[in-house]
Amino acid sequence: MSGCAGGISSSTTGNSGPQYEVNLSWTPPSGSDEIAGYNIYRAASNSASFQQLNSSLDTSTVFVDSNVQSGISYSYFVVAVDMSGNWSLPSDLSVTEVP
């Protein structure tokens, strides 16, 4: 697969308590008729170790990360996977700081 998942953006929302969420959204890569889904990755600030957040391909172009902690910055990227199992290049990083 050529190309990469489109630009990724993130925003933080919070409830009245200390619980926050990071809302991610991205655009499918061009020529995305054969996209089976996406893998979403996250790393905490000062870490180069990214972990995959989804256990199976996510078919949506939005994702909510509700497992974040206040006062920490997180970096995210997305990889598209086509029907043949080929991976795209990773999206650009999106960095969000949780208040």
C-alpha cells in the first residue's frame, strides 16, 4: 500500500471529575477503497515506545482514548491496513497534553 493515513488530530475533553479523554480523528489515505481498518498507537511524554491501543482493526476514522492521566502529554499516530494486510506509512504525529 502506498501513502499514509491522512492527518491526525486530537483534542482533550474532561468531565466534572478528574477523568479525561483524548479524541482522535483522521482522514483515510487517498485511494482508500480497499482499507480494512486502522491501528492506533500512543506513547506517553518522554517515551519513544509506542503501544498499539486497539486489539483488532478499527474501521472508524475516530478513536477515543479514555486511559489517559492528567498532566501527561501523549503522542499518537495511525496506520491504515488494506484488505491484503499491507500497511500504509504512519500518519504524522499528533501530540496532546492532558490538563
